[in-house]
Amino acid sequence: MTKRSVSRRNLLYAGTAGFMGLSLPDFYAARAVASESVAEQTAAAIGRAKSCILLFMWGGPAHQDTWDMKPKAPREIRGEFQPISTKVPDIQICEHFPLLAQRTDQLAIIRSLTHTNVDHTPSTHFLLTGQPPPPTSDLRMDWPSMGSVLSRLGRGRPPLPPFVSMRPKVPGDVPRFVEESHGQFAGWLGPVYDPLTIDANPNDVSYRVGDFDPPQGVIRERIDSRKSLLAMLETRSHDLAPMRNMERHYERAFALMNSAEAKGAFDLTQERPEMRERYGMNPHGQSVLQARRLIERGVSLVTVFWPNDGIKNVSVYWDTHSRNFVDLKERLMPVADRAFSALLDDLKDRGLLDETLVIWTGEFGRTPRIGQRNSDAGAGADGRDHWPGCFTSVLAGGGIRGGQCYGASDRYAAYPASNAVRPMDLVATVYAALGVPQHLELRDQQSRPMVICPGEPLLTLFS
């Protein structure tokens, strides 16, 4: 083992707090790489986005009961809901999205997404990475999530990490499939580019994020002594350049632990009560508010997964195998309508909407026919099964031109009738909006060049 490798390993374990399963300095060392790539991708910008909030409606929203209604189809296809007019004369959406109906001038509704995987946890990989899921259950073999790619490119503004994932948990013995979903981490890029994952429920009065606190039992004097140890090691090192680089990473790590801004970003009590109410006093609404607080403080991408709300019935998340219309009307759509609308208004009021891309999507849609079986899970007489053949995603902000629909489904909302969009095209569009060059190559841990997303961006969506 070389002297350099020994000194680096000693430094990595010289006593900093753990962060995302790694040391804080290792995390900051990752942020220092790829400066040339950053310059290249900045020159390639199409959109105006500096950051992104991904609202992931885990479970698969019924597209024909939300954004892509078919009022002229037979009842067993069209369902129980009625379309309503919106702010854009030729766009109609579901009656249970009344707030979003008044904001369609800010939305680009893509009604022709399609892929072929009917299972939840693999199909998330399509939407989070732009690539088909690998034939393995090992999350480390996944392609990197969009936020991990941004981390690799050095995005974000210290002291907060560039990529955060909100996965609020609620008490109770309920399925937690989100944790098993593919594509949410850095995959083969390595764990240093994983998100800061927050499983705490921001709607709880006791909500806090502890990753910025020193480990239990580590007091200020011990932290100061470790900083002194690092300084001593640097003076004795014969390889000063890496040592100085690592010291800078340690300084930023210590700064994060001491940062009032970092800790304050997770203090939702700093928000006015009426603002919190606008988003909705529930796990999803407060997670979306938390996402806004993070991106305005320099986080590059925040993923907000829909929480399992603890209701023990046959329909959890947006996975409405049964009770499709009851749950959409009472449990799902009002919460999503309120939070998404509040986010759009809040970003616009703060002057952040033009530079913040917002994505609303699930991993697939639901079957055209009520009660139709298309997976092992099946569907009850009042439900819809998984359906990747056609579904809807929605974009706003970040240089996207609102007031438009892209693509169309057929008369039963079963398959694209025009302008079919692959998930890799959607992700390529997100990268274009964020200034990441098309067909960007990054090297995996075996130093093999890998095209991150081979899709084609939907350039007509941009202003």
C-alpha cells in the first residue's frame, strides 16, 4: 500500500461525522471533480433551469382520470369523473384538479409517455434515469439518478448537498415499496453521489434532519482537536497537493456541521403558518414545501416521493387496484392539486419559477378498462391495474413553455396516438433544461465511458 493511500484512508476516518453512508469530506471531494464537464455543460444549455423539483407520484396515477380524460369513451373506459375547462381554452383536465386547472398556462402536459415494464420498482428506473432497468435487484447496478449525475457534474451550492430525496414515512405496519425502487440512487457512479435521503415526515411536529449534527458523544472540543490533527498531518505529508485538497473538503464538511443556513433549511417553523397551509398540512404538502426551501438554498435536485399515508386498504400510494375513484377523489388528487399549485405560485412569487424545473410524474399509468387485469396484482371491479403502454407526465418552469399539450393518446388512453415519448426522451428533456449536454458520457467505476441518457430532448416544449 502506498504512503498516499494510507494517509488518505487515515484522513477519511480521522473523525468526521458520517453523511449519506460516507464521510463528509469524501462527499465534498466528489463535488470538486469534473470542472471541465461543468464548463462544457453550461455552454450546452437550452433551458434556463438551475434546479429541479421532481414530484414522483409513486404507484402510477390513472392518467385517464387526471390529465388525459376520455369523456366520449364507454363508461368502463372513461370512469366516473368529468373533465373541466382550464385557463387554456383547448385544455381540459379532471374536475378534481380545480387549482391546477387555473394554472395550465404554466404547464406542459405530455400525454404520450410509454414503456413496457408493468412492475413498480423496476419501472421507476425508466423515469428516474432515462434508461431501462438492469436485470438485477442490486441497486448498485442501476444507472445513476438524474440528481446523481448533477452531483457528479459539480452542481449545487454549498453548504447543502446537491441532491436530496424526500421519502417521508408514516407510523404503522404498511408496505414501503419506495425504498426498493430502482433508479433513485447513484448506481454504478458510486455511493458518494447518492442523495441525502430524508425519511422523516416533515408534517410531524418533531420533524428534524440529524445528518448535520455531530455523532452522539462528539463534542465541540473533540471536533476542534480533529481539525488540529488534520493540520498536523498536512505539515508532515510529502504529497501536499492531495492533502491540501482533502483539507479543503474537511473544512467544508466542518462548515456544514456548523452552518446555521444548512440547519435552518430544514426548519419548517420558519415558514409563515399560512404558507404551510397553502401547501397542505400533510406529509406530501410539507415535503414539497421542504423541497422549495432546499432549492432556494442551492440544492440542485430534490425528489419528492409520494408517501404511504398509512391507510390500510387495498389501494396505497397511487396504486389504485381498487377504490380507484374513491381514493383519487378523497385521498390523492386534492393533496396533489394543492401542493403542486402552491409550489407553482410560491416559485413564481419568489422569482424562481423560470430557473426551477418542476416535474410531476409516476412510473406508469393505469389500465384503460376498469377492472382490467394487466399484472400479477390485477384489479378489483372499482380499480385499474398497472399500464405502462401510455401515461402522462407534466413539466413546468425552467424554460418550459406553459399552456401546451404534447402528444396524444388514442381514444381509450391505451397507447400513444401521436408523438410517442420514451422515458429516455423525457429525461433528455430534463437534462436539456438543466444545461447538461446531450449524450453526455461519464465513466463508471471500471473507467468505461457510458452515455448517460441516449434520448432525444423534446425541444418544442421550450419557450
